[in-house]
Amino acid sequence: MSNERTPLIPSGVCGLSVTAVTCGAVTCDDSPDATPESGLETPTKDPRQLNTFFGVMVPTILSMFSIVLFLRTGFVVGHAGLLQGLLMVLVAYTIISLTILSICAISTNGAIQGGGAYYMISRSLGPEFGGSIGLMFFLAKVCASGEYVLGLVEAILDLFGADPEASVSEGIRVLPQGYWYTVLYSSVILLLCLLVCLVGANIYCRTAFAILLVVTVSLLSIFISSVAVKPRDFIITHRGPGNQTLRYNASYTGFSATTLRHNLGSGYSLDYSTNSVMSFATVFAVMFTSCTGIMAGANMSGELKAPSVSIPRGTIVAVFYTFTVYVLLFILVSATCDRTLLIQDYGFFQRINLWPPLVTIGIYCASLSAAMCSMIGASRILHALAQDQLFGLPLAPAAVTSASGNPWVAVLYTWGLAQCVVFAGQLNNVASLVTVFYLLAFAAVDLACLALEWASAPNFRPTFQLFSWHTCLLGIVSCLVMMFVINPVYSSGSIVLLLLLLLFLHYRSPTSSWGYISQALIFHQVRKYLLMLDVRKDHVKFWRPQVLLMVANPRSSCQLILFVNQLKKGGLYVLGHVQLGDLDSLPSDPVQQQYNFWLSLVDKLGVKAFVDLTLSPSVRQGTQHLLRITGLGGMKPNMLILGFYDSCTPEDFFLQDPAFCDSSVGRSKDGEYNFGVDLPSLQAHFPPVRHVESPRWLSPEEYVGIISDAIKMNKNVCLGRYFFQLEGEDKDSKVDGSERTIDVWPLNLLQPGSRDYEDVCSLFLLQMACVLNMSSKWRHARMRIFLNVETESSDQGWVVNEETFRELLRKLRIRASIKIVPWDSVVQHHTQPDMECSTEQTQALSEGFLSSVNCMIMEHSSQAAVRFLYLPRPPAYRSQSQQYVAQLEAVTNGLGPTLLIHGITPVTYTDL
């Protein structure tokens, strides 16, 4: 884990290290001597000084109490009743408990650095999950900050707001009320929070325990007052429609069985703050905001002495404590306050307290604490996202910090968005959005843990074992269900946003060494399906080409690589290369260092291919290795494709394609997407193309031997020539093949005596041409099939053969035009060998015959984009290899892009 802070994060996840304390989302630090590097490399003191109580329990309890404890307990019980209120608490705490199990599992899976939940998720699951969940947490914290500010304003107006009945202000009730006044007061408080975050966030963080003490004392006073305060009646007034004043008679009864019985059932009615009728969903949305602080302890990971122990223990104890407090408080208010008091006065605790200012102080401390905590936490999440460069330019300024390490630009971002939230005007208006965001974030955390569990990676060994994929899945389902119960519109929009973020980061995010959960899941599924891919169940009607293309130097082979990418038809495509050498005489394997360069080449060409490299004393032996070991299970090459062996000087494709020669394009993209292989290093890795006088890597005998080996290994063989002349195959080309022609010569032109157009090799030739015709850049190309006949022969069976061939094409569903080519003048140059020589294919063909065959093909296929020719079986004797290559060279001389094919696999099927 020590090497997981990649160059993408030069100063740590949050850039904060020494004196940091949690602020609801991630750690915050404003100490003057804390520089981005000092926390990671040369810390002046050990930042891990907090124990379980101060590091986890205090921030978690404080975050979970927030404003609901004092300002919305009566709201929940009054509208929902005690039974449904307890049900809401149970559902909410069940959801967060399942999420806590996932958090504990992730947090105990290895050493944890600073950065909290965002660090744990991003480093466990990769940039896609980490970035998308991190941004959802940021939005949830921003909305929560605005919500807490609105709650604080509500509490202030409840005490200092002008009486709607009075024409002039009386006593301390001097603040005018109304929507725009609420926005104004909220803006002032947000400005105060902004100043604290910009100047002294560390001062606030260090007072967290003192704030908790104040809140605890206020809470104890409520329980004591329930026994000490005698029953009393109140008159509550609200401003109604048309500026009319509404009066309500409410009572505090003390502990009363009658009051408890009346408050058991629900009584959903009009909410005086929003003038809308409440329901289970809207009340639950408000109540759930009390459960959103469960990650406050996990966010202290960088400052905990033993985070793997403190996070699970402290979080679980804190959740159990707050659950107990909420249950007792719900029962208390249900047994002592009538429903009118609970519904019509959210700050009723001040009315029934022995010393009301104590509750007021508790409300202000809890609300202001939660607001600043969310703002600071949200800004730290945004700063971490900006440092990781996941979202590019829009968030780039948020990475800027002050001299003391305070991310002041991220604070400004957060303040601006929180300012937009307060325009909602009322706490209850924004509660649904906050709850939906948090529920989605919790579901994403459960999904992250589920993915780690299902990926079955050996290194996922959390010391916290009280979880399983069942708890993760149940957490996801419960979060999603409650989201749609609360608000289907918000839920649908937030899910769409999360999916868009995942897709955006999947296609855009910079590479990193964090690890990608998507790769682990893909590996797990691919392995499972490869085991299910049984080669014994192969059938000819489902045959597809699976290609091994041997590449000596990509500089001269790019066009052939691009063409074969069109020819594979969804099958396996492997680029093979043999590095000459002997591992015994080398200190290390030189092949392993080359893979990144070849994979970057594949990315740049935009082909869907694997790469397989080997080290061997000879090219022939290396090709044998690749033919045997390339692929896995049912995905192994069934076809070998080679470039042509001739004496022509190859062209350098790197000098023609702008993607390889435009240095400006390379600098902007390669360093970000090519795993450290930039354009100059990619160009330097592959040697210059061979010159005329340069020695050849393999001899004609070795080249023909490779062809023979492949046939002996039951592989189909293709030889490609002149493909450097083929244009329009690159990934940016808009060619659809409408102006292209594919010509097929299915007869063995070097053996005129063989008139079988339906042998395995000829049918394989037709199949490959048909496969090419189905690809995207050749879909509209015309396909022509040339039948060579001897019209002057006494045997006129070619007429019957033509009709038979047309019927065969119809059965094979191949759309092509048939061209009859008389070649009597060509055949007369051919000398008939005796049968023994013909069997071994050792006959010497005259130059006149080879030239005539070449001219015939040139005459009929000069305008074709590509030609498919029959490749004769190579000679059995090594001494005739050079003659075999010379014959092929003479026949294909000057034709343009040509593919010589020798097929030995039955690939056509006429039945269903």
C-alpha cells in the first residue's frame, strides 16, 4: 500500500497530513507547517495519535446527532406516531448498519492512509468507482451543509423572529421573517462558515469534543426536565395564507399513558414550514438526515493509531449509542407531549426545559457544527478529486492550496454550491434530496464491497469478517428501495448521474496504479466463461476466424494489422512477435519490457487485438511456440497470417499516419492514456524499416517451414502482400466499401489440372471473402468470384460446373457475381508433370506460365481493392522452398493487396 500514491496524487489524497481532524467527509488540516509532501515523506511528528474514542466515536456521534436530535424529533413522532417513528429509526439504522459492515470490511483490508472513505474506495476499486462515489459524497455533503444552515436559521427565528401578530418588534424577537429573510440569514451564516473554513478550520476541528459535551449536557437536561417540569399549556401561532394568524393550543402533559396511547398511531398533517401535507416518505427523508454521519470515523483514517481496529469498533459503538438515544427520546416525547405540540413547534424542547437557554445552546452548537463539518468535509473531498485529476479542467482550480495547505479554492466551490441549496428556503424542502444522495452513496459503498467480494481477489482479506455478499446485496437493495419510496424523481435523476459519472470516468480517467475493480470482475467472469467454452462442442456452423498475425516490425505492417482487424469477425485476434535470443545468455527476459509498447500500439491503431511475444533462437521455432500456447481453452488461433516474403523495400507507416508523426497530439494524450508510453518512446522502441541491403531475419527455407509447420498443426494459413497500398482501414476512416471490390480466385492457379471448386481450401477462400464482406468497412463492397475454364477443350463439363457452383453459392447464402474467365492461353504454357511429382508438388513451373497467370489476374482484377487467391501446399522438400516462394512472388507481382489462403478446416454449412 505504500506505493499507491501515484504521480496523479503528488501530495496525498487530501494534501493534509499532520494536525488533522475529521470534518464529516475527509480529514482537514490547516496547520502552517503541514505541506503536501511533509505528511507523506518527512513528517515532523507522527500524525497517527488519535484513539478509538476521540478519533472515531466523538466525530461520528456528533455528526449523527446534527439538527434532527433537537429540531426534528417532535416532527417525526408527531406526524408518524411512535410506532411508525420507531419503524423509521429501525429501517434507517438497518440500512446504515449494512453500509457500516461494508465500510469496516474495506477499511480493514490493508494499511490505510489519510483521506477517509474516498481514499479507501478509490484505492480499492479504481478511479471509476472512487471518482463517481466521491463526487456523490461531495454533492451530498454540500446539500447537507445547506440543510443544516436552514435548520440553524429556523432555530434562530424561533427565538428571535418577530411575532407575526405584533405590528412592532418586542423584546428579543426583532428579526423579520419571510422567505427572502431566511435566504439572507442563511447566506450570512454560510459566509461565517466560509470564513472559518478559510481562516481557522483546525480551530473548529479541535473543539469537536467540547461541542459534543455541550450537546450531551443539553440532551441530559431534556431527560431530566421530563421528570422535573410540571404539565403546562401553550398557545402556538403561525402565519397562515393571506397573512392570517393561526393559533394552536398545545400541552405538555408529563409522563401520561393517555398521551402515549394517542401518539402511538400516525397523524400526518400539514407541515407549517412548507405548507405541504406530510407522508411516510417525506418524514423518513427528514429523519434519515440524522444517519448520514456514519463515515466521520472512517474519515479519520490518517490520524488513527490503529485504524483497522478503531474504525469498526468506534463506528459500531457510536451507531449503537445514537440508536439508543433516538429510541429513548422518541418514547419520551410520545409519553409527555401531545401531538399538536410536536407538530406545530419543532423547537418545543426549549419550552419544556428547566433552563431553556441550555437547549438553545445545544441546538446552535449542533447545527453550526454540522454545517461547518459538512462544508469542510465537502471541500476536502473536492480537493482530493481535483488532486487526482479525475474530472479534468472543471475541477483543476480546486487543487490549489494556501501556504498552510488549506484548499481555499475547493472551499469556495463548496460555499457557492451550498449557497444555491439555501434558496430552498426550508429544511424540509431539501431533506429529500440530501437523503437520496446519501442513500445512493451508501448503496455505492455496498456495491463496492460486493464487487470486491465477488471478484474473489486473493488480496481482499479484511480482518473484519462480519460481512458477506448477502449483507452487501441487502444494503444495496434496501438503499435503492427507500430512495424510490422517498422521491422517485430525485432517485432516478441521481442514479442517472452516477451512471454517467461512471461512464465518463471509465472512458476518460487517467491511468493509475490503484487497481481497477472492473478488471478483477472481468477476469473473474472471463475465467468462468472460458471454462464453459468446451472445444468438444465446437460446430462448423458457429466457426469464426481466430487469428495469429505474426509481425516483424509494426512500422511496415500497420495496414495489414488494420486489415486483419476487419477480417476477424468477432473472433480472437493476436499480434505475435518473435524476439531472437537465448534466455540462457541473458540476465533477464527482454520480452516482458516490450508488452507496454505493443499494447500502446494496439491502442493507437484502434484494433481489438491481444499481444503475445516470445523469445526464441529462431523465428520458426518462436512461431511454433506461439501457435501452440497462444490463447486459452476454446479461444486459440485457428489461422496463421504472415506478411509476404519478397525483396521489396517496406514503407514506414509511422511516417504517414498523423497519429504517429504529430508530436502535439502525442504529448496531449499518450502520457495520460498509454500507461507511461509516450509517442517518442513508442517510435524509438520499434526499429526503422529494413533497407534493401539489410540482412533478412529469416531465410526462404525458414519462411516456408513456418507455413508447413502451421499446416501440420492443423492451422489455416494466409499470406498477405502489398497491403501497404490499402487505404481507408484506420479507425477514423469513414469508408463503407461502396466503391470497393473483393475478387476471389478459388481455383489453384498453379495446378490447372485441378478443377475442383468445392474442395476445403476453395470453400475456405469463399468463407473468408464473405467474412470480410460482412465487416463495417467492407459491408457495401461488391464481391466477384472468377471461375477459370478451358473453353476450347473437348470436355464441356465446365458449363455444368458453373451451374453447380451457382447453386452452391445460393446454399451458402453468399452474394457474389460469377465471372467466367477462359484461360486456355494460360494453360498452354503449363507442362503436365507426372503424377508422382504432382503428388509431392515438386514440379518446376515455367516463367511463361507464371507470367501468364499474373497477367490474367491483372487483367480482370486490376481495379479490385483486395484479391483472395488459392495458396498451394508448400513443398515437402526443404531444397524447393526458394522455388516455391519465387512462384508465389511471380504470380502476385504488381497485383496490389492480395491474400493467399490455404484452408484445411471445413467452415461452410448449408443446413440450419
